[in-house]
Amino acid sequence: MDTFSDRVKAFNRSLLLKAKLPEGVQVMNPFRDSPLALRISDAFYDKFYQDKRKRFIVLGINPGRFGAGLSGVPFTDFKRLEQDCGISAEGQRAHEPSSEFIYEMIRSMGGVEAFYADFYINSVCPLGFVKDKGNKRMLNYNYYDEPALAAAVTPFIVASINRQIALGCYPEACISLGVKNADFLQKINEKHRFFKRIIVLPHPRFVMQYRRKELAAHLVQYHEAFSLLREWRLGSGS
């Protein structure tokens, strides 16, 4: 049985970035570097995506060190894996603010089973990056933080978006998390026509770090955007 889960797991295992990266920048690939991340992500997709339903795709920036970089599941830290998804993190502990925000929103949408039945979350660039800042300090790095990095990974990004749509995602619309992320996505979408519409939302990390006093309003904004797509799917009969 070729399920959405089967396709995602095969996609994750195939991810390999061969581009020449700027000096000091390293790729972060949890599916090749961490047996734990691979086991956890497999369990996650088998639990929530073991079907042939079509879904809307939600695109973040790229995996971070304390979220998907550890768990293999976008915007899902170990705490949310155990408390919300019911998947053991094997004693691991990590807190990621973006995950806290996303799962608050997911609860407002009916919980994990209802949410993941309609939506698939990943990233514009499904592999993450760190940059060596010296003195053994490795910091999170976004694909757009440096023009040379964005240029180097653009072919990989284009191929990855096309492959993720082919997993079983609607091309009618996607949700982009982060304004800079959306700027890049909209630019390449003009050329490659991945989606007919891109809905832009502020990135969860931005909200949690700089707009926490407005958290309730941002959760409403997210709820309305996701509900709009869910209503479209129900109305289309898909």
C-alpha cells in the first residue's frame, strides 16, 4: 500500500544536498546523521499519515537545531512529541518555542489527528544549516541568511518542493511561515508555478520571541488561515 507516510519516509531518506556551501556553513541532515530522528519521524508519519488523503502543504524555513534537527519532525520538539503526539522521545528533552506555538494552534484546530489529516508541514528547504562562529559555537542558519547560500541551494529547494507536492499535496494553495521565507518562495513560485496561491503567516519563532504579548491574536490569525483551507477542501469534495 503506497500511503502518504510511505512517500514521506522515502523522501526523507533520499534527502542529500551536494551544493558547495559558503565557508563556515554546514548542512544539518537528521535523516542521515541521527538514527533517533529517523525512528521518531518514521513513527510520526506512520501514526498520522498512513492513508492516501491529499493535504495542504505548510512550508517553514528549514529545520532548526532544537526542533526538526533533533526529532526529524518539522516544528515538533521532544516535549510535543510525547505530550501531543503520543510518541516516545526515548528520554530526550528539548524545548523549541516554534513548536510550542504550532501545537497551541493545532489544539485549536481539533488536535493532532484532525490537523494532520488535512495538513503536511515541512520547509522550503527540508535540510537545515549551522554556521561556525568560532570558539566551537555553531549557530542556526537560514537558507536566506546569505545570498551565496540561497543561490547554492535554490536548485535543491526547487526540486524538493516539486517532490513534496508529488507526495499528495494540493497545488491550489500553500501556507508559508515567515515573511522573508515567503519573499523567496513567491519569487521562485513566479518562475516554477508550484502553487496558485501562497498564504503568508508570521513565523512562529518571530511571534514567540518578539510578539509574545500578541500571542492570542496571532493564534487567531493562524486558525483563520488554516480553517480557510480546510473549508475549501470540504467544499471541493476532495
